[in-house]
Amino acid sequence: MIILGFNCYGHDSAASLVIDGKVVFAVEEERLNRKKHYGGIPQKAIQACFDFAKIDLADVDHVTFFWKPSISYSKVPVFLFKFWDKIPTLLREQRSFTVEENLGMLNYLKDMNRLDKTLKEIFPTTRPTKFKFHQMEHHLCHAASAFYPSPFEESAILTIDGAGEWTTSLTGYGKGTQIKKLMEVVTPHSLGAFYQAISRHLGFKLIEGPGKLMGLASYGKHNSEEYIKMKPLVKLTDEGGFEIDMSYFCYHYTRKTPVTKKFTDLFGASKTEGKDWTEKELNVAAAAQQIVEDVILHMCRKLKEKTKSENICIAGGVGLNSVANGLIAKHEIFKNIFIQPAAGDSGTALGSALLYQHQVLNQPRNFVMETAFLGNGYEEADYEAALKQFDLPYVQTKKNYAKFAAKKLAEGKILGWFQGRMEFGPRALGNRSIIGSPLVKDMKEVLNARVKFREGFRPFAAIVLEEDCGKYFDCAYPNPYMLLVYNVLPEYLGKLPAITHVDNSVRIQTVNETENPQLRELLSAFKDETEYSVLVNTSFNIRGEPIVCSPYDAVRSFSLADIDYLVMGNFVVAKKGDEKSLEGL
């Protein structure tokens, strides 16, 4: 059975292919069309699925979509009743996905209902199509994306995002092939929208703001006066949810500003740019993060009480808040944690397919997501063609490239690292990464200013050999998808400056013996060179662009950014004029 799952008309469109219950391919559209957070129909991603499996639309049995418009339509009268005075503003505003597509709220719901016809128009085939089109509930897609690929037979489930149809958060319980809802929080009470609103108040843009806010929050004070003022705005409920005082927010009916005058009277005027924050504004950032942590821990504890499970599966955009996730691990609320690496909307592409496979068809589970490397892969000929196009010096070697790379890293050099199939999800997990030494004092500043061309306050993640994680950090729980934040142990403070954030925290990716042999070989070689089995790992892209996908993307970014070497497959590449450094490979 072949199931194609996809999402669109929002942000981070993606497509996945599930064959006989196994996710064989998944990719975000932005990686292929090079438009960051692209939200239109994922034409290139769907075609990539077909190309990978050597099929076309006629071979597909089922197509699943991440949204159920009927739920959205059914809630319109409720919304009209509650916010009747806001509707003219809401309907006047347009929701933009590209320059070409400018769809109003009701228009994109209408277009969802004809996607089966749209697919046939975009992907014509000489054979008759047989697929059935299924619209799946958004938060159940998130839940499915985490539970079904997990190694757990049963598990508590938590999904939190901005909103899906009507729901903003869901707690549930999964067992076998079935997922049962336990509790929902509904629009406009949204933890994701709350966090997005604070990020916009502090000058960040839609979609990308929350990730930046998480880094900025560390510069503010814990339990500050701003936190005391903000805490009453989000009330925890006895059933394990939360309610937001909407008199302070207006994100539910306008995109022009997310907060009301009542909010700015309390916390100051909203910024127009994300820079030059006052101490008070930094404390506002910290307060928002602390409240998100309070809510998530509250939801987890209540979920533990209800399910008695030792396991939890997490998805939804807020599931990418690795600081809060780290607290779940440290508080040991659950023994085992699985977070979908594509926790945001892109993950619903595979979640919708698995939801139909198991919840609807009741087909047994036979897939565990042991890797996020589900995207495009390339051949040596593709590597060499890209290198020749940019006329860069390179050596192809079957050996020594890890030792060479480790030696250069120890010297303070910066490497582009391109291997195997691309990661699915927003985190670079070692196949499309920029690597540096954590021991170099100014490495963070160099990477931000000269390589990534981004804000100087933003921290960098670390990769570490799984067995050594507890040696450097205050938690040893395996974290292969870089979705938990730990603290640097006191004895290593000052020794790992490039990865130690202002509050001594660091986002971690652990690397075990099987998931990424090339990355593990690099870490082991660096350990031999320096006695440290830790490296800086950040996504291979420059500001404003998605993570690189193809060899062409990688070589282009390498040529534009201040990166010293590129290791692509077993090709080691230098900048023009540095040919001699490759001698001996």
C-alpha cells in the first residue's frame, strides 16, 4: 500500500511517502524550491517522493492531508458569536504564501476541498489514478507523527502549536494502533500563538520569531518582575490545560499586531526591529519562556496522572522548544521521551499518512523512526559536477578525511559537512551541517558574523558522543534529534565557550554507534586530537535561506560564506588559493 501525505496553505509545506506502513521518504518543500518556510502546494517535494520510489500518481493508493476543513467551517458560528466585532478585520486581511498566492482565510479552506483534483492537474499521468483523498484532523496528525514512529507500544501524547482547525493543544493516549484524545485546548487560547505574540512584540518576524526568542530569553532574569506581571495572563486549569487572558492579545483576529494596548501599557511599546533590547525587554523574553515551561510541565504532570504511562510522545511547533523539553527530561516526569524531529507542521505530512494507515485502517505498526535522514541523497557524480561548476580545488579520498577534518577543527577552522540523505525537520543533524570547535573562544562570534550572517546573541548547538554526554552536561538522556537543552557542568564552564550560552545552557545532539557513522567518526577523531568528544553543530545555510539540500546548494553556500573547508561525501574541498592544504590526503 502506498500513501502520500502532505501539508500546505500554512507554512513549512512538506510531503512524505509511506509504503506498507514504513516512512521511506520525507522532505520539506523549502529545501527544494529554496523559499524559506514555503507554505504553498509542495510540488517539488511530492515529485521527489515519486522520484525516490520510481512511481507516479497512478501508483498511489491513498493521499492524506493535514487539515480537516469541515471542522474549521463548523466552528465559524462559534467564533462569530464570541468575536463578532472582530470578524470584519479578520476577513479583510489576506494570508500570503508566495508573491503569486494571496489567499484569504475562506479561500484557502475552499482550496483544500479540491486538492484531489489539483493533484491530478499538477501530476498528470497516462494511467488512470485510483487514490482516495483523505482530510485528517490536524492535531491527530501531530499526535500520529510522534506516537506511531516511536518505539513505544503505549504512550502519553502531547501536541502544542499555534492552532489546527480549532484546537491549539491536545493531550492523548496511544496504544497499539489507536490514539485516544484526553483533553483539548481550543482557539484562541494558544500557547504557540502566545509565544509568537511575545516574539513579535520584541521585534521578530512571524514563523521564525519563536526560535529566536528561545535564545534571547536566556539573557533575561528568571522570576523577574516582568514574569510576575505576565504569569496571571496564562491560567493553568485543573484538567491539565490552560486559559489565556485574551484582553491582552489580538492575534486571533489580526496579523498587524499580536498584542493590545493593555499589554503594551503593562510591558512597554512593541519594537519594530529585533535588536537593541532593554533589560526590561530581555526580562519579557525570559518571562514568556518561563511561562511556556510552566504550562508544559503542568500539562505533562497532569498527563502522567491520567495515563500512568512511563512514556511520552511530543509534537507540534511548540515541541521544538528544546529548553522546555530538557526540563521534562530533568524532572523525570516520564522515563522515556520521543519527540518528532519534524515537530512542526512539516511533520504532519508523515503524521497524516500514518494516522490513516493505523487509526483508520487499523493496520499493524511496523516502523520505528530510528533516523531523521529521510530526504534527498546524491551520487558522487553530483558532488563532482557541483565542484567543477564552481571551479574549486578538491581531493577525493576513501580514507583520512575524518582525521583531516578533526585536525583542521582543532586548529580553529570551520567546516561545511555534507553527507548522505538530508534530514527531515528544522534541525541539522550532521548530514547538512556547519561544524566548528567548541574550544575556540570566539567561535560563536565568528560563526554568527562571518558564516551565518545572523544576530550575535544566538547560541549554537553541540554534538557529542552519546556515551560522553553525561561527562560534559547535567543530563545524559539520549537526544539524537537535538530537541533537549542541558546545562554545561561546572567543571567544563569556560572550557567549551563556543557552545555555552549566556545561562550555561546548550542544545545537545547525542550521536550513537549506528545512526550516523560518519559523524561519529568525526567526533572520535576530534576526541583523539583534543581529548574532547564535542563539536559545534549548526545548520548548513546562510541567513535567509533554507538548509542546503543538493551538492550545488552546498558548494554555493561554501563559496559565499567564510567556511574554510567543505567535506562532501569523500570529497574534501578547499577555497581557491589553499590547494596545498589538501596535499597528502
